[in-house]
Amino acid sequence: METQKEKLKEQEESRDFFCVVSDAFRIFARRASRVLGSAWAFAGAMLIIVVWALTGPVFHYSDTWLLIINTVTTIVTFLMVFLIQNTQNRDAKAAHLKLDEMIRALKGARNELVDLEKLSDEDLISLEKQFERVRKKAERDGNNPGGMSRANRAERASRGKGI
């Protein structure tokens, strides 16, 4: 009995630790994306590259000189992937939740469309085909927005580009 209690206590402590780490990373990622996605960060990166390029003649364009910029850019890129992915995942989740709330709030909306992102690829393809059939039926019945078929809209758009 005591070993089970000890295991549960350890699991709670580890869960709390991971929650703390996750929250800290979320806060760091949000702040870092705000700072690193700014024009000032871009200007700073450009300045570093210009300084590096100007030091080329001093170091006789050596292998070490090239290795420095290659290593720095590789490390920065590697770390930025995680920051970008984290912020993209959070943004996508927020957008999905907002859309889910709109679906739930609208009368006549199909509530089974909530949480579509959790469906299998086969289910998504099936739903996509269902919406394609609905769109084609609307075109046949004349219930589409603007009264034009997709082909007519595409043709009109291509003519507009040629003018």
C-alpha cells in the first residue's frame, strides 16, 4: 500500500515538474517569438552577417572563419524550429477552439464538425468529398454565392489578370 502511495506521489511531483517546464517554455517561446520576429532582430542578424563578412580578409577567409558562421547559423536554426513550432501549434489550437465555439453557437451547424483535426486522414477525405458534392449540388441548383460556377469564376479571374 505504501509503495503505491509513494509511486502516486512521485508521479504527481514529476507531472508538476513537467507542467512547470511546459509553462516556462510556453512563456519563453511567446516572448522569444515576439522579440525574434521583429524588424530589430532581423537588423541585428544582418549586422552580425555584415561584421562576419568584413572580418573575412582579417582571417584570410579561413576554414575556421567559415566554420564559425556555419555553426552559429545551424544552432540558431535548430533552436528556432522548436520556437516556431510551439507558437504555430498554440495558434492553430486557439484557431480551432474559436472555430469549434462558432460551430457550437450557430443553429443549424453540424456539431460533429467540432474537433475535425482529430479525425483520421480517411475520415477527412470522406468529409472533403461530401463538401465537394454539396458544392456541386449548389452550383447545379443555382444556390452558390455570386451565381457563378467555380469554372466561370476561374475563367473570369484569368481574363482579369490578362488585362
